[in-house]
Amino acid sequence: METSVATMETHVVSSLPTWSWNLQAPSETVALGERLGTVLEPGCFLALNGSLGAGKTTFCRGLGCGLGVAEPLASPTYLLCRE
């Protein structure tokens, strides 16, 4: 279980809108991802940036739930390390 504070930041890409959140608990990170997953439309693009342990995978787990993904989500960083 994660114990650190999740901090996610976005960066300006051209003139696309950006957002930044400072969340205090993994449950808040999951809830944000889940909420966003319920409103995204096909073709939406998200880019996440953060250091190792920042909460990107936790956010994506919530996002997957909001999108209706039933399979468990694994961190792509750890998958790269395993191979």
C-alpha cells in the first residue's frame, strides 16, 4: 500500500489545457482517476508525468475502473524492469 503523498503535474503541450493536483492519499488518487474515466470520450489523450512512486499507476487503476476495464492494471515501469 502506498504511503507517500501523490503529486501529479501536467505540462503544456502546444495550447492543450493542463491540470495539476496535490492529493494526500492513494484513495484520493484512485477516486480522481475513476471520476475522470467516467467523463472521457473516445480519442482523448492523457500524458502523465511523475517520479517513481508519485501515483501514476494508482491514478490509472482508478481511470481503468471509471472506463469499465475489468482486468487488473500493472505498472508499465515495473513491467519494463521485469523484462
